[in-house]
Amino acid sequence: MPVHGLTRRRFLQSSAAFAALSALPACSLVSASRDNGMWEYHLSAEPSTASLVPGHQTDVLAFNGKIPAPTIRCRQGEPVTIHFTNNLNEPTTIHWHGLRIPIEMDGVPFLSQPPIQPGETFTYRFTPPDAGTFWYHPHMNSVVQLGKGLVGTIVVEEASPVAFDEEHVLMLKHWHLDPQGKWKDLAIPRYSARMGTPGEWGTVNGVHQPKYELQEKATTRLRLANVDNTLTYPIQVRGADAWIVAIDGNPIATPRRLEEHKIAPGMRLDIGLVAPKAGTNVEIMYMKGRFPFLLASFTTTPSTLVEKPLPALPLNPVATPDLANAETRHFVFEWAGAITPADKQGKGKHEFWLMNKRAWEGMSKGNIPDPIATLERGKTYIFDLKNVTQYHHPIHLHGHTFTVLEMDGKPVTPFHTDTVLLGKNGHAKAAFVADNPGRWMYHCHVIEHMKTGLMGFVEVV
Ligand code: C2O
Ligand code: CU
Ligand code: CU
């Protein structure tokens, strides 16, 4: 079927499904289908403009020129192909956050692939083993590339699709913009050395306090993704009984009531709810201490749906850690507050954070630092994570999924995640089977923390 009117720079799924899909509002693609056994996408990163603050245009970096970026949909256990073209004026790579895929496709410069130069196309091909809400972003010059807009979601449908009546992707991001839509500093060193530099213009899917609709009685899945560089969002839902159904893409065995849940940078939260009677407002709130801020709202509309329970999500096939034979590795995250001597250009390099007494020294083609840990393939490891700072750090590992065993000294009902949020002086124990060979990035997802030291990689051999 001809894909009429779409240029190469537009996002397109070369399948008959595309025409049908594109007719639906971007936020409520329920169940996509693929054609001739292929999920195939064209994606580009490019300078563009967007109206983020109403009435003003802002220069952004955008996937396919659009804010919000297209949501890539594919299916668990089925191959997906993404032809990525770099139309930026600097090199980049694209990382598929949370997906357990081979290292060659992980999108980390030098460790997994050479940087994609301006004008080049790189084709990512992988088969996602897990279903859930994931996201994608560059892994180069991240403060700027992510901060200016290169963030998108990837939704991996369950191998046998789970049908909710309604589904909405909500990408949370605060932009570093003033009320005229002009850029402010993305990273201010005195903040980088603390919680990070927060953006001030709050958006969901690129819109400030968007309003959506939900059909009454609809079984609803909200896929929240924190694609922000800095902020942690403690989330509450008002106007409906909301349930946590998945954390960081991974369904939890028994859904539990959502009272308040923190989503730190890089993390996701899937919320299940049955839409209340028509005319109700369901509000997604960001709890800043005791002060609630509205992120997005849904108004329920009349429907002929019959009330039914929320469908259950199958668990992801994450290997069960062999705790009896596990080896524990210790990681201490601490503050350094040092500025290294000026480089040849006369610029000081900020190193504010240390992982096991080391600040990430950066890397280049000819200079790849030593791994922070070398792990034996197939073996279970317990990462003992200790934050000895008063700021929180969402610690993320590529290519693997943690099973969290303990938080702040207390055992928890084990859950799967790719990012463990350590609070002020927080401590966690998270296990995983090192079953994916390669050199895997391991870093704090507060982008400024990662760029000022809190990064390393583990090698699975
Ligand atoms: Cu979203 Cu290296 O990660
Ligand atoms: Cu990642
Ligand atoms: Cu951090």
C-alpha cells in the first residue's frame, strides 16, 4: 500500500496498519497490528521548532521534527526494525531504555556502536523479550539532546495482546524555558552538584496540563514515562481508584492501590483504572511535597461500555536470580565536589559525583575506561547500592532487569526494574542474572549527575 503524502522525514510505519493508526488520536492507540510480519519504522533526530509555551515558538531537537516524539509500538517476541537518520549537526546514538536486547543495538557510543554522524543512517533491529512501557533517547551530549526534546516512548505490546478499552501514553517533562518560550540554562553547576537543574515549564506529551477524554467504564491503562532530565514526580491520581499495574515496564504480580508513587528520571509507571461515570474529572497530580500540581486531566464521557474488571498483565520472562549462589557487589555513590584542572581549551571539567570513588572519565574511540565491575555470564549478582549523599539518584543498568529485594534495610515484595531509586542516604539490594554479554552502561539517570561523574559500565563476559 502506498504511503501517500509522507516524506522520509516523517515517521512512518510501512504497513497497512499505519493508515488506520494515524487516524486515531496519538494518545490512544489501543492495539496496533503489523503487516507482513514486520514492525518497521523510520525515525530521525533533527532541529525543529515547537510551540511549547502557547503563543511562542521554541527551537527544539525533535524526533521526526515533532514534539511529542512518535510512540514506537511493537510486540513482545517479534522483530522490530528502526531506520534512524541523524539530521542533527552533531553525532548521536539512540538507546532503547529498559529493553533487554543485544549490546550491538544498545545505542551507546563507542561501547556498543560508533557514533552516528550527521547525515548518517543506522538501522536498529531487535526483538524485545519483555512487554511494557519503555522509552528511547540519545546517549550522547545528553543534557542538550534530551533536554531540548529528543525523548520518546516505545510501547511493547504483550505477546498475546491484553485489551484495555483505553490506553494513553503520558510523557512527563519540564522544559528549561522562560514564559516567552526562550531557553534557560539546561545545567547550572551549583545545581548539578545538588539535585540537578530543574526545568520550569511542566508538560505532558509536550503540552502544559493537557485535557483528554475517557469513556466512562473504560478499563484504562495509563503509561507514564518520566523523560525529564532532572525531576522526580511523586504521582497521585484523583477522581478514580487507580492501581499500579507495572513498574518500569514490568507488571507486578499483584496490582496495588496507587496512593503516591515516585517516578524518577528514566522510570515509568503503568496505572490501571476503570473510568468513573461520565462528567468526572480524573486528574494526574505531581505532589511537590504537600503541594499538588496538575499534570494532566481526563474528563469522562458517556459510553455503552459495560463495567468489567481490569485485565491482568502477564509477568515478563525475567530470569529468577539464584540467590543461594549469588555474589554481592557493593557500589557507593558519593559527592566529590571537585573541579578538575582546566583542559587545553581552558575549561574546567566538573566532577561532582563518584561511584566507588571513581568519576566517569568520559570515553572516546581509542579510550574506553575500565569497567566498574566484571561479571560472569549466567551468574547471579546482588548489587548493594548505597547512596551516601542527601540527594536522590535513580540508578539505571542497561541490558538487564533488576529484581529489587530490599529498600532502606527492609525487605520488599520483589519487583523488576531497570532503574532503582535511591533516596537521601538510601540503600537498596537488587539482584539479577548477568545473562546478557556485553559492556553495559550503569549510571544515575539524573542527566547532570551522569555527566558529572555518576556513570560507569559493567562488563558481562
Ligand atoms: Cu535511559 Cu543509559 O539510559
Ligand atoms: Cu537504559
Ligand atoms: Cu544522581
